[in-house]
Amino acid sequence: MASDAVRARMVARLAGQGIADARVLRAIATVERHRFVDSALVNQAYEDTSLPIGLGQTISKPNVVARMIELLLGAPALAGKPGDKLGRVLEIGTGCGYQTALLARMSPRVISMERLAPLHDMARRNLDALGVPGVRLVHGDGRVGHSPNAPYDSIVAAAGGEAIPEAWLAQLAPGGRLVAPTSMPGLAGHALVIVDRTADGYVKQIGESVTFVPLKSGIG
């Protein structure tokens, strides 16, 4: 698939929707999203929509992925220091590996967890085919995070829970930022919750409404 032109149109559309960070737009312009979806869906790969990837899971809308990474880059410890990018990243919910590939463009080290073995294997094939460096894929329960490589400068979740797991907060480095969809009273879907770890504790902000698959425990 000759995707350069359609990818450029997607980037222009995202910029028009308010995605302003040049690093995010550059990464999205580089990573070929159609390589992460089923062959029957490649014609929809550059639309601003989520798509099924199997086992009841989805690849998130480009706008939502871009916004979450942009929020991570806005962490106080990173703001104004573009060379630092995202630092060490923990991603919860590898899925097909698309967001993982984007994160790897802005981080020297990405640890990505997936609880479903077929998706873990799919992501590995996708990322290996593109030669994405600096990524460690973990088949495990994302709710407990991954303490062997903690602390993390950035934590991002691709599934929405009732609350931010304590394990994620404990594994967030001082000065780091966590972005995760979380259920809110009176809201049908989720809201993006942004948590900064400061010297005095944790500072939480509530962002825009989003819809994600539910965060689950265990592995399968």
C-alpha cells in the first residue's frame, strides 16, 4: 500500500483537530498504521476511527493516540526539554503494537505489557517486521505494572479501569506523568486522567472524554 499521501492527510487532519506537538505529528507521519491492522481493513487504516484487532480489542483512533502521547510529553519534567522526550515508558495494553511503535520514536526504552498472548505475539511480529528498536514486550497482567524496570518517566494505558491502579502510581518516577482512561461518575465511557508525581505526592487532572476497552486482570 502506497501510504505516504494518505498518512500525510491523516497528519494534516490531526493538526487541524488540535494536535500541536511536532514530535507526535512526525512520529505519526513515519509509522505505517496499515501494517498493524487486518488486511481486510487496510483501506480504513488512515481514517480517524478505532478498528478491531481480534479478541474484542481495538486499535485506538489516531486522534486519541496522538492526544495521549501529547499529554505525556507535556509533563512538567519534560516541558521545554524536547531532547528528553518521554524518558523510560511503560505502556499498558500493547494490542497490535501501533502505539508502541509511536512511543519508540520518542523514547529510548519502552516496556509494553499485553495480557492476551495472541495479541502479544501479533505485536511482536508487527514490530519485528518494522525493526522498531528499544522495545521490550511483556506478556503479563498490566494492572500490576512491571516493577523490574521501574521507575518510569511516562506511563500510558490503552484500557480503561474504575480507578488508577496503585501499582502504576508506585512505579511512576518523581517528575513523571501517567495518562490513563478512567471511569467517571455520570460518564458513559471514560475520561483521560493525567497524574503527575511531584516531590509532595501526586497531582491529578481530568481531561477529555474517551471510549476504551475495559482494563482487566490476569493473563490469557
